Amino acid sequence: MPERLPGLKLFLLAALAFYFLLSYRVALTTLGVAQLPKGLPALQGVTWLGRWKMFTDLRDEHWDVVAEVQGASGWAGIDLAARYPLHWDEGPGYLRDDYYENPKRLAALAADLCRIPGTQAARFTEVRWPKTLGKETQPRTGESRTSLGSFGCR
Amino acid sequence: MSMTEPGVVEALFRPRWGGGWTLARVAFALAAFDCQLDRWWHVRDALASPNVVFNSGPAHVAERVLVGGPAAWGLWGLGVVGIGGLLYGGRFAKPGLWVWVLAYAALLATCGLNVRVPERFIVWAVVGLSLGPIGVRGLLTGRASPFGRYFLLVVYGSLYLSTGMMKALEEGAWWDGTALAYDLMDRWHAGGWFPTWLSGQPLLCAVASWTTIAFEVGFSFLVGFRRLSAWVLAAGIGMHLSIDVLMEVGPLGVMAMSLYPVLLDPEAGRRLWMRVAARWPGVARRVESW
């Protein structure tokens, strides 16, 4: 049976290819290598489904998120991995940069830590240290720490 | 050109061997089942407690929709039923595909985690399969519209070309292999003695990087050639299997490879199938009824 509406289908395929081209262009801006296109926030939303950034940039550091809660006796560390052990695929959910770099989500995490009796505040720190190639042991030398935020408990 | 001669557009959409759709449907169902089995260990992530905070993002999903244990396992089971329909084929193929993907998406949504490339790829794969004749039986000896195949070629071309171009043009560390070497030491994606050892071999990492870039950039330009089609896809299988051996990157690799039968040049695919059928006629007769 001959194809129905072949011209329209060809147009749709061309439009799809254009969509992916646009998505690639927007993906470049997220790597900081191109001028921002006009209307970027809207374009980022529209092209989200067509962007394929995977293992593109150099990631030569390990990272972790350290949580502390303030009680009557001062600041004390919280074992986040023990408290939130669940993860969908790789690594605990709170270690995804999409999660911990989002202030609203971090506030939600703080709100949960505030349920610990006697807690007055919670704070988070991102810790980074260089990867060591070819070695099983990864010494945490040359650590850098960045404060992610401090949240008071109501 | 006479009035009876087909134009360029009509010739482009001439029906072609459709056996790739049958093979891809079965392969995709098996890949989806593999994906679903992986989720078995993480179904409890979909529960609102104890990690309710992960669901409290901007959407506040779990604050309003609480998925309890039975519901989460129900969604998981529904996904398995959908995969069963897809595997069985016929009139159950497309409904089964959508039941699986919607159940999978519902589980993912309750986690409140970011949707990554593998999940986004699944969306495109499901649309591509829906455009193809996956519910038609006997396509290993029949013909089908090439529209769904063209759709998937555009999707795969974008997937490989954009990742390859970003590596080649925007990250110099891909040219000397160090970007790959450091990825092999990722705490969550990688691990084990072999990736660790490989990360300390600069020459091997550089060769692996160049091979990856060559495949990803070359795919779009070469897969359309009949004589090269199978070789390009074989290179893709090599790349995805290598990644799966070295790193844990979710279901992307198996999902991507499962649709390769559709991407194969139809005439090359038909000839390949004829050779298989000549060598194993009993198996071929059984498979042709799928």
C-alpha cells in the first residue's frame, strides 16, 4: 500500500531534525562555550527532551555532601548515606547535583533533619577531592569545601 | 518523468523489508524487562517514606500523592504485564508498550529525581516503536512503511552526533583520553579492578576515546549506506557493550541496541535474514510467525 501523506511525513522528519539541532545549540550554552540564544529559559524547557549531554565534560574530582545539625551541644555530623540509603540507579538521590544544588530541595532535606529532636538548625557542605587514576584507594587529599546553605528549624 | 513514475518523495517512502520491526519489538521487550528487573531492588524508593524529602521538590509530588507499598508494587507489576503484551505482539504490542512506559514513568515520578538521558531516550524509543508496525505479524517475510525507521534514524543521529560533537569540539580532555579515564573512576558509575586499571593506561584510554568519538560523529553519515550499515551498527554494539562492562549507566545501552534491527538498512537486513533462514530453517519458520 502506498504511503499516505508522504510530503507531510517528510516535513515532520525535517522538523524533528531541526528540533534536535536547536537542542544541540542550547546544550552548548550549558557547557559555557556559546553565546546564549535569545529566549534561553523557554528554549531550555522546550529542548529538554532533545538534549543528550553524557560524560561530556572533564570530571576529575569526587564529591560528597556533608550534613550537620546544631543541637544544644553545638554542631554534629549526620550520616546522610545511612539516613537516606535509597537510590534509583547510581548513588544516593541526595548526591545528584540536580538535587543538592537546588535550594528548595536542600531546604526540604533540612526540614527533614529538623525532625531530629533538639535540632535548631541544619547546614550542608559540598566536599570535593581529586580522583586518583589507576588506584583502588582514593585518598582524600587536597579537599575543597563549599558551603551549600544553612537552614534554621522552626 | 512519466505520470506513472514515482517521484523522489514517493520513492523515499516505498515499503521496505519490515523484519527489523519484529526483531526490535522482541529485543526492546527483553531490554525493558531487564530494565524492570533492575527496578525491583529500588521499588521502595517510590514509597513516600522514609525518603519523602526527595519527593519534595518544586512539584511537591509526594506531599499530595502518596504512593504506598502496594501501589508501588502494583505499578511495577503493571509494567511487567505491559512488557508481556509487547513480547506477545499482535494487537497487544502497542498497548503493552504504553502500559509499560506509563507504569515506569509513574514509578520514576514518585521518586522525584531528575530524569536523565536514559529515561529521555526511552520516550523517543517508545514514540518510534509506536510509529512502526510492531503489531503486525509476519514482517520477517513482509514489507512495511519506512516512516518509523526514518524517525528513529533522526533520533539516533541526534543522540550520537550531538554527544560526539560535544566531546570532539568542546572538551579537549576527550582527545587525550583523560576525560574517559576520570569517568572510569566515578564512585557511582564505575568501580571494580578493570575500570580502575584501565584508568591508569593513558594510551588505551586515548584509543578508546578516539574510537568513541569516531563512532558517534560518523554514525549519522555512514549508517545510511547499505554496505556500511551493518558495520556501523556492529561498532555501536561494541561501544555500548564496552560501556556496560566498564560502567553502570542504567538502561541506555541495552535500550539503544535493542532498536538496531530497525536501523539496519532494510535490504541488508532482508539478505541477512535470508541467510539465517537458509541455515536454520526450523528456527526461522518459528520466528517468522512472531
